[in-house]
Amino acid sequence: MTNGADESDLADDPNELTVWFERLDPLQVRTYDDAPIRDDYSNIYFVGTGKSRAHAGRPGRRPDCIPADAPAHWSHDLWAGELPPAIPRCADCAKRHPRPSPSASR
Ligand SMILES: [Zn+2]
């Protein structure tokens, strides 16, 4: 946790913000027989959906709106760019960092 003293330095240029993915529902690997995973993976199945939520952030600066105990990782995807439709954007981040709409120019 930072003390936020340099928060005012943030230019909040949506074109520079990148995406943090918060893992909402981790995808877990289980085995049918509770044995170790076989070499040919014939005894595994998956639990969970692997669902994620996108937040606007910067490398090394985890957004505060991601719960402290939630797994999250930074990506180089631009916040202003397109995301997979299955991954919703955090409402707080969307309000704080509105994306420039390409269709709003006309
Ligand atoms: Zn957020």
C-alpha cells in the first residue's frame, strides 16, 4: 500500500492507462481421483469460470478498488482499447477514467 501522496501527479490520460485484471472466480484444476495430475492429464477437470473484471491502472500501481485479498495481475492492454466482451469493466474505474469514445466525434 502506498500512502497516496503522489496521487495528484497522475495525469489520468486514458490513453496511457493499462488494464489490471481482477480474478473474480478463479479457474481451479482438480483431479477425479484426488491423485496427482497424470502425465496425460486424463484425470483432471476444472472448477470455476475464470471470470475477471478489468480495472484501469499502471504498471506496479494496483488500483485501490481491487479488494486487497483478490488475485489480480497487470497487463499491457490499454484501458482505452477494446477488451473481450466477457470481461466487464469496473464501474468505479469507468467513472474515474472515461474512455474517449471513437464514435462521439460526430
Ligand atoms: Zn476499478
